[in-house]
Amino acid sequence: MGENEDRVLEVARAFAALLRAGDFTGAVELFAPPLRAAVPAEALRLAWTTETDGRGGVTAIAEPVASPGDEPVRVHLPVSCGDGGFTVVTSVGADGLLHGLRLDPGEAAAWQPPTYADPARFTETEVRLGSGPLAVPGTLSLPVGPGPRPAVVLLSGGGAFDRDGSSGPNKPLKDLAWGLASRQVAVLRFDKPTFAHPDRLPADFTMADEYLPPALAAVELLRARPEVDPNRVHLVGHSMGGKVAPRIAAAAEPPVAGLVLLAADAQPMHEAAVRVARHLATLTPGPQATEMVAALARQAAVVAGPGLTPDTPAESLPFGLSAAYWLDLRDYDQLATAAGLTLPMLILQGGRDYQVTVEDDLTRWQQALADRPEVAIRIHPELNHLLIPGTGPATPAEYARPGHVAAAVVEQIADRLLGR
């Protein structure tokens, strides 16, 4: 890669040095805006300290290793600790910023199919959604046997997620896709533009740009498949994917058959960001955590205030997202949009979720959709934000442990779509 490789390795070394020094505010300055939105400084601090402290503390960070041929260039940073180690995996784009981040505990924790999935019951085909520079790849999972059958488009959460919703060793959207396809439901999932094309996004990129073009293209692709009943295509959204699902449904013509909202946030995002940051700061308290929360609160106040304009610099806004992104979010009311739809809906919420909570989010959905017999709401007390079972208070460290979306969630969705 020549000069490009030198540039990539220089960025990776700088990131490693900031991690080693505990300068997480400086570290996230190297993140592209979508990654900064998904992993703010406080979340990075907590994830890093949880991982390293649990392994006896950092003893060394080896030289970064770049993977030729990738764009953005994939980079691995091996981290040695007193009790084992792990690898920081990221990518460096042409813009010199980091795109995507995961702490890889090693091959032993690689994703394995959940017990409720049977790969013999379905086939998978690669597809492409949309046209132009922001077209994205996806995977169509089709049950074996004659159709037509119901189908879903899976919508992943906020940030640069791939089609599987990968989070450490966990792949909740792949769990859902394989579980539903094993139960006679066709499933289409796709890489978000923020994941597939992080260096091609326009400066005024919004949540609408992020979700609507690929999601509407996915709906049309499913309707055109002879194996799919065109009148039974649904949207299944997780986290921000659940927030935006009513917006996609409102834009779909003809209408989709229904919505499934999984841990869908209803609290305004700038308010939720401060709430989550305060929660994370209580897990590993200290002066730096306090300042990070205060800085985020100041940025959130800009979003909420009357002075937010298209010219407001991203540096003064949460996660480095553009003013256009925040203005689009402010103008979108997922609760009112959902209330204006006459569609069946299933809303599922984990009781251990600290990112999207029963108190701050689900209650808003309940109030907005009260007295709607076609809306069913279920709480699973044992589930975290990834819909994976656990015990005790949930923390980001839990996402680093392998698990699967609860079988009960897959069954409830399948029953709803199949009319059982």
C-alpha cells in the first residue's frame, strides 16, 4: 500500500497511544461521525477499562497490522494483558478517520448459530439494494419449500452496523434472520450505508438518508420475489431501526403489512445520550467521566435550543453528527408517526436494557398507542438491549460475552407474522 499504508499505520498508532494513555476524549476525535455517534468517549472508556481490568491490566499494545485490499483499510491492534489479551479491530478510511470498532476476544468467542436456527431449512443469497454510490449489499434468507410466505426487512440500530448488527461476538440480526427463516419467514437484512460507505457520506447526511433508500428498496425486492407474499412484508427494527420503522412504513407504497419494534427508542436522542452517559459514569466514576457527561450535556443543550441551524458546527453537537442530522431527528416524531399508521404492531422490550428503557421509552410507546387492539406490547424482564438474556444489572461488558437473541423473541415475532 506504500504511502497509504504508512498513513493508515500512523493513525492506528496514534489511536493505540491514546487508548494506552486513557485519553478517550482524544481517541474519539479520531472517529468518523457515525462511529462517534455509536461509541462516544464515555462508552469507549467504560468498554476499554472493563476489558483491560478484567484481564489484569494492559502490559503492551503491539504494532498495528493492516489488511491490504480493504477500503477502508482494516487494522488489528493486538493488546496484551496480565491475564491473556484481545484485539482492537478498526478501519482507517481515506479521510484519515476510524470507521467501525470492536474489541475482539478471540476466535473462541466467534459467533455460532443459536439452537433455534436450522440452516437446512433455508438458503441465503447475496443481493444489492439501491443504485449509485450509496447502494448497499445485503443477504436474503429464503425458507426451503413452496411459498408464498411472509417476509421481513431487518433494520439495525444507530451507528455503522453491518447486516448482522454485529456487536463484539454477538450478531443479533443474524440470530433473528436465521431463527425466522427456520420458521418459514423470508428475511432480508443489509449493511447500512454508514458501514458500507463511511467515506462517501455527504456532509448533510441524515437518519432519513441512512435508512429510507435501502429499506424501501428491500421492501420492493421482497415484493417482487415469487416466494414472498407481497401483502405480508413487514419491518422489524432494533433500537434506532425501531425508531425509524414508522417513518419507513409511512413512505412505503403500497403499505407494509406491519411493524415489529425491538428495544425501540422513544426519548429524544440528545436527552437519551446524556441519560446513558450518566449511567455509564456511575459504573466507573472519576473526574474524566464527570467532565465527559458535562460536555455531552452542553452539546445536547445546543440540539434542544433555538439556535440550532444548518450552519451549527458538528464539533459543538453530540457525537460529532452534523446539524442536518440533528435537525432531521428533531423534526421526526416516531410516536406521532406510529400513531398515525393503521398497522398491526408488536413492541418488545428488555427489562435489563439501560440504553432504551421501560421507564424512558416504552412508556412513551404505551401512551402513544393506547387503546389500539392491533398493537401488542411485551416486556422480557431478563433481556438486555441486544435482546440477549442475562442476570443482574446490564453493563457494556456484557456485550463482549457471546450470547443469542432469546428464543422467546424469535417465537413471538414468528407467531405474529404467521398469524398464530
